[in-house]
Amino acid sequence: MRGVFVTGTDTGVGKTFVACTLARGLREAGIDVGVMKPVETGVPEAGPEDARALRAAAGVDDPLELVCPLQYRLPAAPEAAARAESRVASLDPILNAFERLARRHAFMLVEGAGGLLVPFDGRTTMADLARRLGLPVLVVARASLGTINHTRLTLEACASRGLPVAGVVVSHAGGALSEADEANLAGLRSWLGARLLGEIGPGSRPETVDPGRAGLGALLARIGVGEGAR
């Protein structure tokens, strides 16, 4: 299955922003893309906001229960959010939904919850979910101070678990950077080299930003998908 699993170095780093930008770019490139937010927490009465945004960006009408099979009210890690509702999280609904969507679409873009090692339940993490889905990992890293450590730890976690990495996209979700932030980020860019696929500056909107800024071209080249794949 062609696709990518989007994770972050932290919460609030801009995973949904990057995932929506890529989903729109894939659609505009003529690629039949399906999207998933397998588990979403902090879900309001109106429903899962990230999953709805992904579905709109991809321009698909897949049922929301397939796009987001598990939804919890508490804005916490899936394990904690499920426990707060006296529910037991299971990968089965996610795997079943993924299989159904993968039959409909040529490419699957899946956005995880939080970072790579966020617990899904007492035994599994987002890394385990990415492995079960068989997708390479795209890491979204924040631009501000601390990103070097967080990014390196995330990439080491992928390597130790045998997870293929599609690359890294830097997100300026926190706004403008200080001089120290800029110097720090320059070091990360240099260390990443070709693994840095894209960078989205502050103040951008996912519906207007050039998908190339989110690394669309480099991503497609790395995972062997050309324009017009259907």
C-alpha cells in the first residue's frame, strides 16, 4: 500500500496542518488519496475536527467512522482518554477501517495522535500502529528551541523499531522565531540534510500554502509515486 504515516516530535507541532497541506497537494496532483485520523482525542460535540479537516483537504466523502474510527472527549493520550470513558482501546476498528479505505484509494495518508511513542493502550504506541499499517513515517518537527533533541529522539525511535522514515518537515506552528531559535534550527537543517523534505513558515494556512513547502515533491519521489496515480 502506498502511503505515509504522519507523526510529530511533540503535540501541537502542526501535524494536521502538514497532513492537510499534503492531502490537498496529492489531490491536486491527480493522486487518489484517502485520509485517516485513526484516533482523535479532545473531540467536541460537533465531532472530530482534525478528521473533518483531513477529509475536506483530500476532497473525499468517505464515512467519518472510517476516517476516524476512535473518538474520545478528553484531550489526552489515547490510553488516558479511553480510560476516562471506561473504554478499552482496540486496534481492530482502525485496521478494519484502513483496509476498507485502502481498497478505495491508491494512496493513504494517516495522521497519528501526538508523538511517535504516545501510548495507544497499555501495550502499544503510535509507532506500533505505523508498523501495523505498513507505512513509512513522515516526521513533523517544530521549529523552536528544543527541536534538535526532539527530532533526533524521534528518528532514533524509528530506527530502533525498524520503521522506514520518509523524511522530516519543519513547522513554524509557534510563530516567529527568536535569534536563538533561528541559530538552533539552522543546526537541525544541516544535520538532517536530504532528510529535510520541507519547511512551512509562520502564519501560513493549509488551504493556501504551496504543498511543495510541505515536501510534497520530495515525498512522492522517495516513496515512488508519480503524478496521476489512481
